[in-house]
Amino acid sequence: MQIEIINQDYIINATMNCMGTLQSDFVIKAIKVKNDFSEPIVIERIAFFIKANGMEIKEVCYSDDALKNLIADFQKRIKGLSGWGSKVMIGTESFWNSNEVSKKPTLLPNQEIGILNEFFLVVYNKPVDEVVLAISFLQGGELITQQICIPVIEYQTKNDYIFPAKGVWQINGNYDCIGAHRTQYSMGFAFDIAQLNAESKLVYKDDMQDEDYIAFGKDILAIGDGEVVDCFNDTKLRVNFPNDTTTDEKELEQRKAMIDTYGYMPIQCGNYVVLKHLNDEYSLYGHLQYHSLTVQKGDTVKQGQPIGRLGNTGKSSCPHLHFQLMNGSDYSTARGLPCHFTNIVDAEREALSLIREEYTIVAAE
């Protein structure tokens, strides 16, 4: 039996203090189980053994009806997941063969099953540092178990970075919000930033225009020294969010022309900048204002240098900045990384490095 995992090399753990213990929070993006034998097999059990400091502290198991439901639901979850969509979700254009995915635990030769976005939240006095995936199956009446061990690590940013804007900001769609960016591959640790008015409101009147939002037009800064390896500066389009149902033919033609010429990035991120930093870390700044970029591809930038202005382009519900750190320049295939900052404090003026919770208020000088 063939077992493949994304990411098999290691899983990134986000820990935080929780009433005197540690809360580990991580996700396995994708698992593929394929019958590479010449005879049928029957999957009996899929189990995850969670370990900390060599000790097993928790087990998550799918068997019986839970396993049947998992397998039956999987095909629905990946329906239509191909091309750009597949790369955005799991970092690769092809992983499962949808024509060979089984709806039941019995797998004929070359049939497969899978898991997409398996989330774990574990509270213990030490951080989780390993997950053992064990899959038991019947072959010719014999119960066989195969397993894979996956390291779980705390990722520490390799360079010193500052926050991408000055002032006081609210963090949205952070890592702990499972339904936001985290389900997508390069956006695992992405977040959005926006500004509230004096009454702590983002939207404070009816029919707000872009210019009415506090943050609109604010300078966006390079978080560190680097090189501009990708950017786009030429779109005014904004895709309705979260469900794009536009029927405007002219707008649809514009989008198609943009995709044909530039790919999906300007549709997703609007106007954007990608910077390459030392040690193979890359920062992305999305939804910038039309023609606001002050840099172009190939430019070298310094930490704190303005690179564009906060806008509302691409897949955006209101003026805000989408920010993420990743291990490559390609938004659709790079792996998302947590980003530590050197110059922010929280609402109580306590120094803050890694932003761990959605709706955190941070101040950056």
C-alpha cells in the first residue's frame, strides 16, 4: 500500500500558553492512500498517534462508521479540485486521481482514498513534536499495519522583520481561525490587517466607499531587506467576496483576459508585491491600490521602505492588506510560514513577536 503525505518532511506547530500548559495547533494538509497491490484490500483503521518528548499523549482514530463516513465524504470534498485550485489548497496541481478515488473502504487495485486538512488541537505540558500515522488494512485475510512518522516543529523566522505598516491595526483571518486562510497551502499563516475608527468600528456608516475606510491609502512597508521577485500594479478589479456571482459581461471578459495574460494571481491578490529575503523566506503583500506600487520586479528594497499603498483589489471584501510569509516566490505552490516581528506591541503595550490570535490589536512604530 502506498501512503503519501503533504507535508511529509515536517509539520509546523503553533503553540501558545493555555492556563499553565501548552496548546499545540497544527494541520496535516493532505494524505493519499493507494492500493498498489494486484488484489483488493480493505481499510480497517486510520489512526494518528500524537507524541511529545517521545511519549504518546493522544490518539485520533477513524474506524467503523467514522471511517466509512470519512471515505465517503472525501470524494465530495475534492470534487473539482484541480489545476490552480489544487495548487492553492495543497501546493501541487496533481495529488489524487479523482477517477480512482473510492467511496468505500474496499480498494481495488490502483484505487485510493484520502484526507484533506486534518486539524489537531492538543493541550499538554510539552509541545507536540511528532505524529505517527498508522493505517491498518486487510489483505488476503491478514491484518497489516503501515505507518509513517512525521516530525512536528516550531518554526522560527530566520530573519528579523518589522510589521508591514505603521500605526495601530486589527489582525483578521489569523492562523487560529480555521475557516479563513489556514485551509490553503501558502496561506497557512497568512493574515489580513485593517484599521478601526475611534469607536472601534471597521464599517461605521452606510454605503462606505474605499476612501471612507481608515486604512485606505496607507503606506505598506517592506518587512525586511530584499529583492522584488514578482509584482502587479495594473488592476482595478475587485472580486465579490466570499461568493463571486457577478454576471457583468464586461467584467467577466476583463477577468478572463487578465487570467489568460497574467494568470490567477491578480484575480486573487489584486495588485501585489512579493519580496525575496535571505534564507529562502519570501513575503507577499496583496490587495494594494491600483498604480500605487513604488517598486518593480528586480528592484532591491530596504526594511521599512514603502512599496505600495493599502487598497481593495482582487478577492477582497473591503480595504485591507493581505500578508503572508512563505518559503518560495510562487503563491500557489510555496509553503506558508509563521512570521515573527521585532517592533509590535499588543493592546496592553506588551512586546509581541508571533501573532497567535485573530482580532489581536497590534501597534507598530
